[in-house]
Amino acid sequence: MSDWSKAVSGFKSEGKEGPTMSGSRGLQEEEPLLFEQDAPGRTGVDLPEPPAVKSRLGGMARQGAIGLPGLSEPQVVRHYMRVSQKNYAIDTGIYPLGSCTMKHNPRLNEKVARLPGFADIHPLQPVSTVQGALELMDEIARWIKMLTGMPAVALSPGAGAHGELCGMMCIWAALDHRGEHRKRVLVPESAHGTNPATAAACGYAVDPIKADAAGRVDLADLKAKLGPDVAAFMLTNPSTCGLFERDVREIADMVHAAGAYFYCDGANFNAIMGRVNCAELGIDVMHLNLHKTFSTPHGGGGPGSGPVVLAESLAPYAPVPWVVHDAGGFRLVERKDGEAKMALGRIKGNHGQMGMFVRALSYMMSHGADGLRQVAEDAVLNANYLLASLKDELTPAFPGTCMHEVLFDDRFLEGTGVTTLDFAKAMTDEGYHPMTMYFPLIVHGALLMEPTETESKDSLDRFISVVKGLARRAKAGETDFFHAAPRLTPRRRLDETLAARKPVLRWRPKPGERQAAE
Amino acid sequence: MRYLPLTDADRKAMLSAIGVPSIDALFKDVPKAARIEGLLDLPRLQGELEVERALGAMAAKNVAAGSVPSFLGAGVYRHHVPAAVDHLIQRGEFLTSYTPYQPEVSQGTLQTLFEFQTQVALIMGMEVANASLYDGATACAEAVMMANRVTHRKKAILSGNLHPHYRDTTATYGRFVGYETVLADPDPAGKENLVSRIDGETSCVVVQNPGFFGELRDHTALGEACHKAGALLIVIVTEPVSLGAVKPPGAMGADIVAGEGQALGMGLVFGGPHLGLFATRDRFVRQVPGRLCGETVDADGRRGYVLTLSAREQHIRREKATSNICTNSNLCALAFSIHLALLGEAGFTRLAAVNHGKAVQLAERLAAVPGVSVVNDGFFNEFTLRLPKPAAPVVEALAQRRILGGVPVSRLHPGRAELASLLLVAASETNTEADMSAFASALTEVLR
């Protein structure tokens, strides 16, 4: 058992520094770790007596205690309720993280994903007993192919970055099939960090492509760097600057003329869904993030799902498993063999993120062709409304309108002593999750805002007035106010340097307390 | 549309505030040839009722494992998940938050990750664990790549008793990332000797415990041989419930433990999303892939948590990152952690004992079926049967009798005649006496 008051707050037990004795503040309850609430022998699950059998563990029985804490169900429920309340969430307010697409997560999706016919089926059941599951995979593949205009889709990648890896592996395999081993991949400086990391993981040298003054790909730089040793150009479109690459077709032609493949990062597909045919943009491969565009919940950082659409030239290399529909019904091709002999192999266990497929298909079916097009339009409209409303107080990074997200730089804070980070922390005191900060890297002190289509105009208006008000306070010289922010959040600024210099990555019992067998 | 709050009046007012005549003006940069005019050939907007009805019809075409006696394992295990788990992970604050990059307003996710990391380290008998990866198979590949970084070598030896999906995934990564994978032959009896295959080029040896065929082995001697040769021992765990009863990898000298956490908190879900577990020794922590949560203090000196050591990660290091991974399997990690919190030491060890007991009972019953024998000496909750005929059609025939009677080894190791008659069978606390009787008598009938 542990010393609660110290554990929860770090305050001295006399409470001299804190406003309350408990460390809690009104409804903001402090909560110790599970491990600090242990009573040996206590449990929250009642199980029957183990059957009286002769052990077949051989000599492999575990020796000594593990060190897991014992709590009852009411304690566990209260624990997680209390800690949950320290999280900001899209359910509690606008979450304007640019390029992360924090939109409303419909509860119908959660309900249908829990139908026993989807949630309680084993991936290795005989395929005759899972025809409905394979039908669902085939159906979401049909929607994805129709929405993108692309002829094939690989469903198995576990998240966006995994989809990127899958896409780059397809390119590698296709080049290998041609007997070519190209060395470089070109990536714009504005790209998400996973793009260069993925290219490097596949053994490619990464060559950055500059942005022009308007925030778009510098065509001259691209032309200069393209060559016979370039495997692919990776482009996010719409870009992380919130701009549609209007020269995309020309870019695709240049890339293809060099014998390279055109990879599109589809993280921002939500902005163009139902309005743009991706095949017509000259794209060879693109991953989608079901947890962005198609509303599957982010869950505090996953699980995601990253299907990859492929042009005819890359489709034969798609990883197994494949779902095939023929006269006998649906079947799974699980091996790199026969009809899948060109497949790049397996990149994940089982058949992909089924639970996410159900949720995303529920979202697609709910909206329909008309609703999905409206989603893209409202997302773009909301972002432009933010831009139009904030452009006089903040400093837009580039002139003109934007797509689904709007990028500001920190010129409006020049000379105030307030940084983008300080500004963001002040927003959290106002009850708002900040926008994406310091990304993309090509803009100084970037503030990237993506409201999504699920914010009402009222919600945007309230947000706009707070951001404007904060900008005025910064310009009025209230530097200390920003440096001290946040004051009202469950924790104030956390010492990240300390965390990295002396990593404490798990709880350990204090000397003299019950020791785990290690 | 019920998810779209803007009214037509709002849209009109906003277009006017923006200063454009129509929504089309905001899509002016899209090349004409790529513009979609009108609507795609897909169904139109539908209400909740219609969507639920359509998806419900698809779900009804599947045989839910819980609706019949079910004995499937092979890396995915069916356990009872306490009701509180699913309730708590559906709290909007957990379900609908992003990666905790703003720690001041993400302490909920961060504290639960810190607890998760601790639980994983404890059950594995390791010093430190990460915040999770996509699944067990990709965690295995990441473990090999980490061993390559640590040893500056590029050859991994994979046990014949490593799950075939893990072997395939790790081999695929090797082909593209650029390392060699040596695949030992499947060995249902669990007698393979990998020590003789270790050489000066070997970065790691990857074994699984319990093995794919269910067998239990102490890999301590293998670990010592690895260390003598400057290689690392990687132990894979696909059934974490086993750790309530079986000697953990940390006690065998494992340098990295990777595995699948699905068995706790998640259910089957047709194989995903599941949960990649990853644990190692303190001295390797800066080579770990994926997110790590660490303890620190805030400006008032209060304890708090942050994502840390991010100098390893893609959003900081870009092409120099230890992995391209961005997402973890956070909500699955939360479900795992809540399930384990409810169990506690007493519940977890008892759950393991119940599982082992059920498996021993089932093995005894099935071994009494004429022509059937149990291949393994020792096992936890899964074992391999040798049948008098090929296992795949037997499993089909059992399914027709509404029994999900295990996984034929040939499904995962096709084209190997010596494995064709092997059947993997798992038992858990969810299997009743009646289930086991039904299975034994159906198997007797099918084999007759």
C-alpha cells in the first residue's frame, strides 16, 4: 500500500503549495497508479477453481510472484473514469490538429463493429463459416476503388505508415521485376515524417524536394533531381500546407518519364473525396487512413488502418491475403503462390484490421455518394472560413484559399516574445486542443488548423473569437501570461527534458515493498 | 446528413465571408480531367436503421465462435472479456482522443500507457516495454530489425516453431529492408537445435514460447549460446495468458520479447485490430521502435507523463528514425491493460491455471478418440493432435456439425505432407464440459 497524497500530487502532505488537501480540484480528481492501489489477493474477476489435473507444463512452471496489483471492479472502473477525464477528445470539443483529421466518430460504427458475426469470429475459421466477413472486405474494397478511381486495393496494412511501407514495397518489387535497383526516393520538404522514414526503411536514399514561394512543389528542383536512379516521388496531395498541387498531372508525367513511380500520401483524401478521381491525377499508389477520412476512432493513438490503392502496373505485387469472389463464393488467397505468385508476401498477421473495415464501411454507407462529396466540401468550406476569419489577426503562410486545412506562420507573434508553443498552451487553458504546431517544417513556427466537416458554424465562431483574442493579448505584450500557460489544465507544462534524460518508463516498487520476480 | 452540422444557410453565409461565389471556386486547382462532376455510382445516404440492417445481414452469414463449441487458437485466442473493459474503452475521452502530443490535456492516455508498459514488462519478466505496435507479426519483424541495429549484423535465425504469419512477415520485411532470414523447418515435437546454426553473422535467434505447435521449452541455453556469439535472443509470446503459469522469457535470458496481446481484452475480431507487445532490457531502450511513455514532473512539481525519447521517431528523425512507425495500437493496449487490472495477480494466475486445466482435460478426451494422439509432451492451453487422416477436411466436416474444431496446420504450412494430418487445438476458460464432449464425439464420428 502506498502513500496516496504523495503519489497523486507530488505535494507535501501538509498541502502548503496546493489549493486543496487532496490534490484534486473540484471535479478534477487526482488518481494514483494502479500499482499504488494494490491489496494482495484482491481481484476484479471471479473465476472457477482450476480443474484438478496433473500439470503438463513440464518443468516450465512460473516461479515467484509477477507483481501485478490486486483491485476490485469498482476500484478499476473508478480509476479509469478518473483518468479518462484528464483527456481532451473530439467528443468534448473541436480538435483542430492539421493533417490528423479529428472528426466526429459516429456511434453506429461502434455498435455494428460489435455484432458477434464480426467481433467474435476467428481469422482461421473455415472460410465457409466467414462468408459474410469476406463479403464485407470485398464491399469496402469496392467503395475504396470507386471513390479513388483506382483499380485495386490492398487492405491489410495496419495503419497509414504501414500502408506507406506496403506501397513502397510494391514499387520496389515492380522495379525488381524489371531488373532495376534504383537508389533514390524524392520527398518534398513539407512531407509528413513517415514518408522519408518509410523510403529509408526500404533502403532508399531520401532526396528532399524544395517548395516554391507559393508552398507547392518546386518543379525545377524536381526536374533537376529526377533521374534513372529514382524509384519514386512521394507526394501528399492535398499537401500538408493545405494546398492542392495544381501541377500534379505534370508532376506525374515527369515522374513517369523518368521511369519512376508516383506515390501519393492519401492522408488528406478527406478533402477531395467524391470530387477528384485519383487515377486521373496519374497516381500509381496511394494509402488511405481509415482513421482519418472514414472516421474510425483514433483511440489515443491507434489502432489505425491503411489500405493501399494500386494502379494496374502495381496490383500484382499487393501483399497477401487477397479476397477473391468467384462461383464458389468468397475465398482467401493466403500464400504468395499460384494466382498471387507475384505478391510481395505477407506484411502483417491475419487479414487486416477487420474491426476498422466494419466501422469505415458503416461510415461510407451512412453518407453514400452524396454525403461523402458533401463531407469533402464542408471540410474545405470550414477550413476556408477559419482562414477568412483569422487572416487579419494571424498571418497566413501562403496567399489564396486553402483546402481542408489552413496554415499560418508565426509572423503575427514577431517581437511579442510569445512562441507558437506558448500560444498553443494558452489555447489549452481556454478549453481548446491546439492545432498542429511546427509542422510542416517549411514554414516558421507553423500553426496548421484542420476543423473538419463535423464542426458547426457556431463552434467555429467561438473558436475564432478565442484565437483572435489570444492573438491580441500576445500583441499587447502580455508575454508572461503566455509563458505561464497552461495554468488550468490537469497538469501544467511537463518537463520533457527530464523525461528524456532520466527515462522512467515503468512503475517500480519502492525498496521494502513487495518485489516482483524479474 | 446527420453527421454534418452546417445548414444551407450557414454554407451560404460562409461562402460570402470567404468571398467566393460557390464551393467549386475552392476546388479550382483540381485539373479539369480529374474533376468528378455529379455523383459516383455508389448508394446514396442511408439512415442508421438501414445501415445496421445491411451490415447485420452480412454479420449473420458468419458463424460466431461463441455460438458453437470453439477450439481455435494458432495465435488468436478466445477468452472471456469482463464487461467493464468494453464499457471503459468506449469512454469518449479514450475513444476519440488523438496521440497524446499535448501532454497537459492527455494525462489520461499517458497514465494508462505508463501502467500498460509496466504490466507488459512485469508479465514478460523484462525491464521495459513500449506503448505497443500493430500486432504480433509486425512486432516480431521490428524486434529483428532492432537486433540488427544493436549487433550491426544482418542475419536472423527463425525457429521452425515460430507462427508462420510471423515468419512470413519477418521474411517479407527482410527482403525489402535488407536482412537475411534463415527459416528452420517446422518441428512439432519441439526438439530443434538452433545453437548449431548460430555464427558470427547472426544478429538474433527468434523462438516462440509456447511454440506454434503448443510445446513449451526453456530457451535459457539457447540464450547463453546467442550471447556467447554476440547475438540476441528474441522470444515471441502469442498467448499472453500463458505468462500467468509459465516461466517468462525474461527468466530465460531474452534480450527482446515481442508478441501478441489480443488474448487479453480484445476478442477475436477476425484477426484485427490486435496488439503488438514489445519489451526489452534497459540498456537497449534507445533502439526501441514505436512510442514510449515516461514519467516526469510539471511546472508545479506534480507527477505527470509524456511521450519520451522521441529522438528515435519518424516525426523528429525522419529518414534516420529507428522505425517508420507512427501509430501504436493504443485503444487495444488500453483494453489489455484494463483486463489485466481487473484480473490482478490472483485473477491472472488463476485464469492461466484454469486454461491449463481445461487443455489437459481436452487433450485427455481427444487422445482417447481412436487413431488420435497428442504430439506434444508439455503444453499450456494449446496442443497438436496427429489424426489418422488429413486435418483440413476433418475441420470442414466438424464445421458442418457446428463445431469449430481447431486449425489444420496445413492452412498455415501448406504443401508439407508431413504436417497434413496435424491439428492445432486450443482450450480456454470459455469451453464447458459439454463443449468438450461434443467435440470428442463429433471427432470420433468424423474419423470413423
